Amino acid sequence: MVKSKLFLNCLDTGDRLKHYDPMANITFFQRYTNQENGVTNTTLHLFSQINQHSSDRLRQVLSELLGDVEMPLGINFHQQIRSATSIPDGAILQEPVHIVIETKVTASVDADQLIRHCESFDKGRSGNYLMLLTKNKTDDQVLDPVRRKAKEIGASFQNVTFEKLCDSLKTLAEEWETHLMRVIKDYAAYCSEMDLLPDRRKWLRIVPCGDTFELNEKWHVYYQPTSRGYSAHEYIGIYNLKAVRLLGRVAAIYDSKADAGGQMQLTLFSGKESPEFRERIKGMVVDSKQKVGWDLSGDYRFFCAEQLLPTDFIKTSSGGLRGTQFLDISEQVKKAGSDAELADLLRHQKWE
């Protein structure tokens, strides 16, 4: 059992970064265990980092996760507040917040344990929250007694998945807030590496490409900084101008490092080794340097497909694609007899 209390005053001290990141080798969250205590500690450290950057950002995330848009987190300044006996000129107030976090990664959810957590709150006092962190949503029948107990004592209870937590972080940082952005990206990578996110290997990962679209099509390769996290996936879709224009099955992933002489060294990260893939990557590196001015010789990850096939899988919702998006295309995969048939099938369908 892990029981963590988060108080305002006792917190322990992405897809938009397209070019070289000098801090790419720094990780904020250790990968030493997949047990509940390590995951809980890492998540609390995430909240601590966000709080150090801005208590308003922490309130934004926790309010979204815990379903309370008016969460009282941080110091409030007031003037001329009447008390029982006087009216002071000013006051600085800090309302108490008591958040209990229960993390379940390998063990099953214990409703009785959660009810006991509820009993640790001061009944009737505002600012009491119980958060259950899990990989997948827990069955409502298991959690109904917990919800009733939380309501009885006036606490808020939410079952939050790691996927929802990662989603809530995606738009938290502005592009210029590089430190916070690195923290968020590393936490997402941590969740992926620790198998805390849903299995998306049968899903289509859609990635936006602009200047390099023609090179992706020519070499059948997509690349990104090694520091950028992602979930395992089988299919990759190259997005451009409101549609997925290229589709392919990921056959191998390589990482690049520049040696002391500045020469690129490729290491197979996953998939099958192929001299052809290595030659394609080298061609992509040369073309990217010459045509768009990007040096990919070190700290990049290359996703190689046997073929990136043309398609026209149109996005119907307004606006462009902000970062990466995953779509479940398992039903279409079942219907298609080959990757070429899948690309043709998606050409006649739409997504939001």
C-alpha cells in the first residue's frame, strides 16, 4: 500500500521541440522500478516540478484531473475583509488542501483500502481529494462504495489513468517554457517505458510533417529527437494539409549518435536489422542537411517503414494537428489484406 499526502507547502523540491535539444540526455524521473512506490514518487515529483514553475499551472492540472475548477491552491490576497471583531486593511490567506493519492500498477484495486483513506479526511472540511491512479479505468461497481463514502464526508474522489494525466499535460507549457516542457516530455516517456499507458501497438500514430514531407515520402522514413517520448505503435501516418497523406507499418527503429569526429553512428533500437534501412537513413540525413538545413547526425530516432504508401485519410475537425495523435484502426486492419489495401481503405474514410 502506498498512501501519499500532498500539501501545498510540503511539495518536495514534447512534439513541439523539433530541433536539437542540448538537454536531451537529462532525465527528471528515474526508471528504477515499476512498483507503486516508485511510480507514486515520480508522479509527486512531477507535481513538485510544475508547482515550482507555477502554482497556477499545478492548480490547472489537478483541477482537471480531480473535477474541481475552483480548487483552492496557492496564496490569495484580499483587502478589507471583515472578521468577527475587526476589519483589517489586508490579508494573505492560504486555504488547506489535502490530496491523498493511491497508485495501483500491479496490484488490484482495494475498495476497502480507499474507504479507509476517505476516513483520514476531516469530515465536512473543503479541500479534501482522493485520487486513484491506474493504468486502465477501474470498474464502476468496484468504486461505487468509495464514491458513496467520499460523498458522505464531503470529499472529491476520481479514478485517473496515467493516459489522462499525460493528456492533461500536453498543452500545459508554452513553447518558450523549455524546462517545464522537458519535464512534461520526460514524464510521458517514463509512463511509456514503465508500461503505464494503454497498448497502442495496433494503433496508427499520426505525426505532422511540413518541410520534410517530400523527404519522408522519398526515403520512407520518419524521424524525431531521441528525447521525445512516444508509445509503441505498429503504423505511422504522415500528416500534411488536413489529412494523413502517407501510411506505413513501422519495421525498424534506429537511434543516431555523433562520434568524437562528428560522424553519425546508428544503433538498432527495435525491429529488424536491415542494411537498406541504414542506407535510407543516411540518405535522409544528407537530404535534410542540404534541403532544410537540419543536422540529424546525432540524438535522433528514425522510424523506418518498408513503404510509406500514399493515402488521403482526411481530418474533419477544425484547425491543424497539434502534436501527435493516436487512432485505433484495428477494424480497418482486419478488413485490409495488405498495407496497400489499408492505405486505399483509409482514403475513403475520415477522422476528427
